[in-house]
Amino acid sequence: MNNSVNSLSTEELSAIDEELEHAPYRSAVAIDALKIVQSHRGWVSDSSIKEIANYLEMSSEELDSIATFYNLIFRRPVGENVILFCDSVSCWIRGCAKLEKHINKTLGITRGQTTEDDKFTLVPVPCLGACDKAPVMMVGDSLHENLTEESINRILEDAAVKGKER
Amino acid sequence: MPTIVIDGKEYEVPQGENILEACLGLGLDLPYFCWHPAMGSIGSCRQCAVIQYQNPEDERGKLVMGCMTPVQDGARFSITNEAASSFREFIIESLMVNHPHDCPVCAEGGECHLQDMTVMAGHRDRRYRGLKKTHRNQYLGPLIHHEMNRCITCYRCVRFYKDYAGGSDLSAMASHDHVYFGRHEDGKLESPFSGNLVEVCPTGVFTDKHLVNDYTRKWDLQSAPSICPGCSVGCNTSPGERYGKLKRVHNRYNPDINGYFLCDKGRFGATYVNSEKRIPAVGRRSKDGLFDAIDSSQALTDIAKGLSTSKVIGIGSPRTSIETNFALQNLVGQQNFCTGISETETALVSACIEAIKESGAKIPSPREIERCDAILILGEDVTNTATRIALSLRQAVRNEAFNMAEGLQLQSWQDAATRMLVQDERSPLFLASPHATQLDDIAEGIFNLSPSNIAHLGYSVASLIEGKKDDAAKKTDANDYGNIAEALLKAERPLIISGTGVTDTSVIKAASSITSALVAKGKETYLSLIYQEANTLGITLLDQGQGPSLSNIFEQGENNSIQTLIIVENDLYRRAAKHKVDKLLQAADQVIVLDILDNETCNQADIVIPASSFAECEGTLINFEGRAQRHFPVFESKHPCRPSWEWLTEIGKISSNKNMLEWQCFDDINKACSESSSTLTGINEVAPDRKYRVGGRKIPRQPHRYSGRTAMVANLSVHEPKQTDDTETPLGFTMEGHSGDRPGELIPFVWAPGWNSNHSVHKLQTGSEGELKGGRSVVKIESKKLIQSKQQVKSVNQNNDQDHFIAVAMYKIFGTGELSSQSPGIIELCESESIELAIEAADKLGVSNGDGVTAHGVNGTVDLEVKINDSLISNCVGIIQGMPGAANINPGEGLSLTRSENWVRRSEIISSDQLGGKNV
Ligand code: SF4
Ligand code: SF4
Ligand code: FES
């Protein structure tokens, strides 16, 4: 029906289909479908919203209200690596504010921004469930604990070289 | 009734209400945002907080939300308690953190619920000095203006749009202070009820675009109680005017009909009144088409002279008042008065009247429709032909939800809980239609059938109800249609809906036989039959089948036996085939047309007379239930127009017409009409007459202003000109007079001290959704008094062979109505004239969207643009009604179609013509 370049790929569709097998009705898999598409494309564009909504027999508005509600569904392009930086109470006690400034300086970005080379996006999160090892952050899919300025430098350098983590 | 204590005083309140409702009903002021009388409570805004005490000893109490707390005998509350009032003030202050401080440039100002509540809650000084969150506005189509910064996140808009009206293209987006109410992307709001957002939103986020573009504050508007002329539902409206222009239409509360909501045709389809196509003066049209203004008294004298010496025919109209049609009927005589409704439609209306008389069912008001718990719609596309009723049907299918909630002792106003509990459970609604409709999403069963098969379905259901399983209902039907019969039999209040839109009398007869069968089973059965125009039923009852039919008039024209033809508010080119109308208008020696806007019939007239629109004159309309209702003039037109009944009466007087000589004013005509037949008896009691006063005073059309000035001509003179006296109605063109309780049919606008917005209506009601304190006259014509037309209608020849398609009438909310479709905004939404084809049919003809086909029918051929409609059954084609080309095709006739070879696709005409700027 819609042959635009943004049509959902076969992989995406089959992953969504798999979710649909366990769902009582199509729109029940909305969040999973958004996550699937995001995992393939890094973010969820307007046209992806339309494609997914169409596939799940919902209106774009209904799906977009879900997509925009969740901070970790990205409705704008993000860098290769998304830094989820915890600024919740344990990390704050352990000095995360200073570390965040360090990241700001090193990468030249603040919360919500993406580096010019599209390598990193910085997003604050309220907890990563690792308070005993605070301060913590996630880069891509890996969790980094007991952060210091030095460890952050190393993590970022590694990530920049490795590119996108899957 | 439980007794509760509020601030130390005992009150009796209705069982089952919540505290907020109860307080408002008692006349106590308690601020609120998210609650709505028709949509119930969700307790999200926290504005209606009160203190509840456990017992008389409890001095501290606890904070509860009024809208979420049911009344209980002996319960004790405080509104004025400091903890509660400072909490409410704080809530407003937090809402104000992101709200702009620019009421003077906001289109809601002066009738804003947020302004009212801010003052009521006592929040005066803003302490927040930081930046405010701002949003980008969206283009929501030509009707609604969007200003998202004004949002206070009460969620009423989405609750109305999605939950109440079933729309899907408006949502709450994002979270915390990014929350945004809008569409996924710019584009017109698709719901035909979108205009209600203007009144539902307590702030200026959604406003009437037409009003915004040419703005007047509520306190400067002049209003009158009116009736929407858009369709046969007859919603009550309150149009507002300034500087001689109709600025907007607001809802006018009527608990039986529209309640709090209108459809978009009613709200936005009235500004044709300001159109440049208004007939400018009494004029003579010369043979070369030029229009010369002529002296009106001379013209009337000439017309009167013609009346006495020649054979005269009068053609009335179902889109105008009983009084205008009655005046015409008196002028030309009953035997020369034609309703102006097409042959096919007249037959359908007669079938409806017969069905009402014979079935013994009750005719429900829209409010009663909401209480029906099993529904079968036979053919009528309600969303397009009687739009407000579609909204009532959406509430009717929730009866199952309310039953389930009751089982858990949840009150019906517990909106979020009820919706969560029932999910998609609905009361059964079955739909039979030749094409998809906008109610399919709530239907339990959808039957896509041709009109004659819909009738067959109807008869089968009737026999199943009667228990005659073997004969009429075949085995297959028993399976398919058994569910319908079962659901209708199981229901407490089954409802059958049909109407003239389906263009097949047998469908109406089938509807009647189902209702008869249900009545015979002792069921409290309801039958709704929809007509296509505001006064279709009224004019039919006036005519009583006595006058000649339209085709009889055409025959008389062919025999050259008509000398004078008076056509009142009726564009014949939309009623009958062009060649027939052409011939008629040429055959008559003198054609006189009274109308509001210029049209094709006016073009062919010898004398054209400007008629007042519904907003400029008094008149009575009879809706689909047989309910008679009065509209009053909102303002004096700056055009030299007069009500058609007034013009006609004057002609009658000049020609010494015995009946008409005594008519001095509207009330006289109305009274004469009421006395003219037993059917119309009582239409003079629809509203108080012109002599009605409260304490010796008339009812003002304008809100009170302390200066007593409208300042309308202040640029020319500081002296306020004297207002015109209104000698015809109980209303005054003034801001002075009685504005306390008054009859419901005499409420021009709503206002109460401290309540400038439309929420003030609760001060006039006895409880939310209740009756109006000033009373209301309800005049419904009893079924047994209905007189059927005796007209013999030749059946249209149906070519049902393989090569012919059945023409089914398609009605469009925007486009079918002759006048509404000429209102700014609506113009952009109107469907163009086309023929809708199923894919199979299009393939067979080798055409696609935008191509042309030639339809060959009894009236010759007509070329129409193709629109593919996936949902249409393949042996039917849809003809959009109310368009000149469509008038050449009789709904129901068999058409043969060929591809039109000379057709020029619209996109190929001039593509730059289509780049009309969109109005953001
Ligand atoms: S847009 Fe209006 S109705 Fe909707 S949440 Fe905001 S203030 Fe309430
Ligand atoms: S439903 Fe009919 S009467 Fe009511 S507002 Fe719409 S067009 Fe007017
Ligand atoms: S009106 Fe009661 S919480 Fe909003």
C-alpha cells in the first residue's frame, strides 16, 4: 500500500508479528512495536509512527500519544550512542552533578543534545537500579558503575571508536 | 433524598450525585475544570476540593475532591474552610504557572471558564517569575483555531473528542509540562463534532476560527434563541451577531434534544447569512440576465394584480418555516400549493408518516435515544443526515457499560472507572447500509446490502421476532439475522432507525413491521425516522397531500396552463432534472422567486425578492419527532430583506385575500396556521407571543453593560443611536430588560454573576442535565393526528438487470445542505459533485478516481466525476445529494454507466487553481 522508503522492514514486521501472537488485540503491542522500530533505526520518525499505527490498526494520534509519553522512545534522531545518565538521589549524593558537567565539557553537549559528529546523545534518567554502585550511567546497552572523570573519559573514547552498540 | 451538611447548613440533594454536582445544583459556587455535566468526573484537575468531616465532632476533616465524592445521607462538608479554599487557590496558581497573562488578546476572554474560576478561587497575584512553557500551534482545518499555550491540562478535550464522540485524531501527547493536545500532524479534525471543543475547552485553546478572524467578545454579541436549520433534528442554538454580521453559533441547552453539544454543520454552517450572494434588493431580471433593482411596492402591486387574473402556482420549501409555507398556501390556495419536495422524497416521507401511525412505537427524542439499549439502523446514514443523533447513539451503546457499573455500585458519573471496567463492551447496535458509515466502529453487526436487501433483512427480522421461523425468514437469514431479533427482544427499550435517506419505501415499511412486531410482544419500542431537511415533516403536514406534486406542476407547465409561478426559498435545480425545471420556468409567463441567496432558480426568475434568513426572522420548524420549535430574529439585516411570510402577506393584502387581510404580525399568521388544521393545533404554544413580558419587561438580546452603550458607531458619533423597537417578539434589541428565569425557548444567551462562560447554564437548570428552571413548552404533534398524504406516486422504473446499477442517495454533512454549504469554512470541506463506485464497478468501466462517467437514466445523461468507495456494494452507485447534477438522477433508479471520453480531470484543468492558500 505504502511503498515509501520508510516502510517497515521485513525484520521489523516479523518481530512485531511475534509480539502480536501473545496479544489480545493489535494495539496492545504498541510499546513493543515502537521499541522494535527504535532498535532498528535508533529513533521513531513521524512516518514510522504512521506505518506502525497503520499496521496495528490504530490512529497515528493514538500511537503518538504513547510514543511521546515515554522519554526513552526517541521521536527525534539521536547519536550512535545514547548516554543515559542517572541524576537521581544516590548518584547525586555521590557527586553526579560534577560528572555531568564533565561530560558537558568533554562532548560539548548538554541534556537532550547530540554531538555534532552524531556519536553521542545525553539523556538524564531518574534511576538505573544500581544505587549501590553510584554514580552510574548507561552507554548504549552497557551499564557503567562507580563513575569517575577518568572512567568516563575511557568509556566515551571506547564507545566513540566502537560505534553503535547492539 | 439524602440530607447533607455544607458549612453548617442542611440541604436535601438528589440521590446518586456527587458533591460538586450537588453544590452547583444548590446554587453554591465551587470551582471545577475536568468535570462536565455530560461527561462525568475523573478527578484529575483537583480544583473542586472540599473538606469532608467524619462526624459532627470531627473539626479537622479531610480534603476530598467534590466531583469524586458521592453524596451520602448525613455527610458533612465545607467549601469555605480555609484548608480547602487555599488548596483551590493554589491549584489555580499552579495552572497559571504556564498560562499566558494576555486575556485581552485571547478569543476566550469574557466567556472563559478559567477566568471565572480564577476569580472564584481568589487567586490574584502571580508569584512565578520564570519562563513559561510554550508550544507550537497546529492547523486543525478551516473551522477550529488552536492556541496550545492556553492549555491547563484538564483533559476535557480528549475526553469529549475520543471518549464521548468516538474521534481518533486528537490525543494527549507527551508528559509533565510538555503535555500537548493536538493531532499527530497538521490537518483538519475529522470528527463531525469537533466544534464542541470550542465550548468544552475551559480556556482559549480551541476557538471558533470564523469568530477569531472577525472577532467580537461575548458581551458585545447580540443573540436570540434559535433553531438550527441544518437538518431535521432541530438542535437549539444561540447565534450571535454584531455589525449586522452573524459571528458565531453556540449551543443552547435543551435537555431533550442537543443537551450540551451541536454538530459542526449546525455550529459552522450558518454564516452563509453574511454571504455576498445575498439577494441585494427586489429586482427584475431581464432576458439578457441583468438584474435591475425595482421599487418594491410597485413590484408587489404588479404581482398582486397578476394573481387575480391568472392561474397561479406556489412552490414552497422544506427548508423554511411553517408560517412562510402557510402564507404561500393561503395566497395561492391549497390546490395550487406544492411542497417543492421531489416525487421520490414525498413518497418516502408518506411512508414514514404511515409507519409512525401504524407501528404503535414511541418516537424518541435524542435524549430518549441515549437510553435505548438495542438499536437497529436500516439504511439511514445518520452521521450525515441527522448528525447530532449519531452522538446520541454513541451514548446509547454505553448503556451496557452503565449496567455493568451499576452492578459494582459505581455511579454513572464515575467516568474513568466505568470505562476501565467495561473496556469494549457495548449495548448491541446493528447497521444495514449499502456502504460503510461513521458508526461502523460501534456496531456489533454490519450488513452491507442494497436498499431492497435491507428491506428484506428488515422483514426477516420482523418475522423472527413474531416467531414465524419458517416462511419469510429462510434458514440462512435465521442465522444471520437471528442475533438482531434476539438482541431487540432482550432489550428493555429497543430502537429502530430508518428514514428517507435510504430512498426505498420498502425499507421504511420493513422498519415499521419490526416495530409492530416488538410492540406486539409488549416491548417499549422506539422508532426514529429521519427526514432530510429542517421542516420536511412540517410542510408535509401542512400540505396533507392536498396540493399538486412537483411532477404535476411540470405537466401543467408543459400544457402552458401556468401563468404565474411563485417559488419560495427553494432552488428547483436541486430538486428535479434540469431539463424539466428549465421547461417549467420558461413556460410560466411570470416567475417570482423569494430567496435568501442567489441561485440557479433566481437566475431564471422575472422578479427576485430578498428573503430573511433564519437568523433574521421568526419562524416555526417541525423536527423529525414532530416537535414544533420557534426561532427568533437575532438581528435586523442590513439588506432590504424581509421574512418571506411578510412579503407574501403583503401581496395577499394588496390582492384582498380574505384570510390574509387580518394578519398584522407573525403571531397572527402563526395562530391562523394553528387553527387551520387539527394536525397543527398547538404550534402557537411553542413559545410565548409578542406580548409576553416578565414584570412588564421584554427579554434583552444583549448582555448588560453598565455604560449602557454598544459604542458601535462611536467612530461617527458619541451619541448611542436608539435601538429599534421589536414589536414582533417578546425579545428586545437591547441590553435592558428581564434576565432572570425565563422560559427555555426565550433564553438568548447564558450568563450569571461570576459565571461568564457557557458553564453559567447550570444556574438556569434544576441539576446538571436537568430541566430549565424557567420551564419549557414542549409541543409535539401526536402520532394519531398525523395525516398522510394521499399522493399516488409512480414507482421509478428500476432496471435491475446486470448492466444497470442502482442509484443510491449519498448524503454528506458538508455539501448536501444548499445553504450551509455556502458558509465560509464549510465551503472548504464540501465534497464535490461525484458518483461513488465500488472498485469492481470502476474496473469494469475502466475508470479510476477523478475520471468521468456518463450516467444514462430516465432523465437522459449526466457526466459525473468518479470517486471510488471501497465499501460500496458493487451493484450500487452513490449519488451525492443536494448537487445540481445529482438532481438529474432519481435515487433508486437503474442507471447504465459508460466511461466518459471527453472528461477533463480536475487536476488537468489548472493546477494552480487548486493551490488555494490554507488559512492557518
Ligand atoms: S486543550 Fe483545553 S480542554 Fe484540552 S486539556 Fe487543555 S485546557 Fe483542557
Ligand atoms: S444535528 Fe442537525 S439540527 Fe443539530 S446542529 Fe447538526 S445540522 Fe443542526
Ligand atoms: S473537577 Fe473535580 S477534580 Fe477536576
